[in-house]
Amino acid sequence: MREAIEVARMTPPCDVPVGAVVFSPEGEVLGVGVNRREANNDPTAHAEVEAIRQACEALGRWRLDGCELVVTLEPCTMCAGAILGARVSSLIFGAWEPKTGAVGSVLDAIRDPRHLHVPEVRAGVLEEETARLLSDFFEELRSN
């Protein structure tokens, strides 16, 4: 998670600071991503999607079996779908997202037993630190 926090700090200033890292089964970094929705004018440019795309490119395949995605914020529905579609084996996230979270906050799109593939999930890892990234961003945004 510490690596994902460092990645989040590289988010363009206009975007919500979220960092994501995909690790291989051996612990090698395969992909990193930050939110770039505002910077790229792209509604799909979430940190998780960016990291998954890089990891798939690095491996030369779309399946991320055995890989772990670490992200600083609970994924939304779109990102949950990308995680499931890429067959990511394990998801670790930091802060909960009570408005759009799709891994337990608003709904749980990831762990529905009817899916063909259900990743292992660990939530709330370094929750206070990851939540602070977001609260600092929004506090600064409101003060401007």
C-alpha cells in the first residue's frame, strides 16, 4: 500500500489523488496508475484501469491471474468490472468510498459468488493514511 500511496502523490493536480499498483505473483510491479479523468478528459481514466492496462501490456495478455492490485481507494463499479474482467486474483484497498464504492460500501460487485472469478479482497489497509490523501485534496479544493 505504501507504494500505491507514493503513486497517488503523482496524480495530476486537477484529479482526485488515487494510486494503483499491479504486482505479479513474484511481487514485481507490472503496472501503475493514477486518476487522470480531468487531465485526459476521459471518464475511464481511473487509477485501477490505468494500472490494469499497463500490467496487461507488460505481460502481453489480458488475464492477470495470480496478480494483485493495490489501490488507495475502494474501487467504483467500473473499476470493479475491470478487476473482474482482467481476472485479478487479489485486491487490496485503503480508504472506503461511501458514495461510489463497489466493494462493500454502496454495493459489492466484486465478491458476488455468481461470478466466474471472485478475487480475494483485503479492505481498509492503511485506511487513515489513504483517507488523508483525499481529505487534504478536497480541503484544498474547497479553500480555492
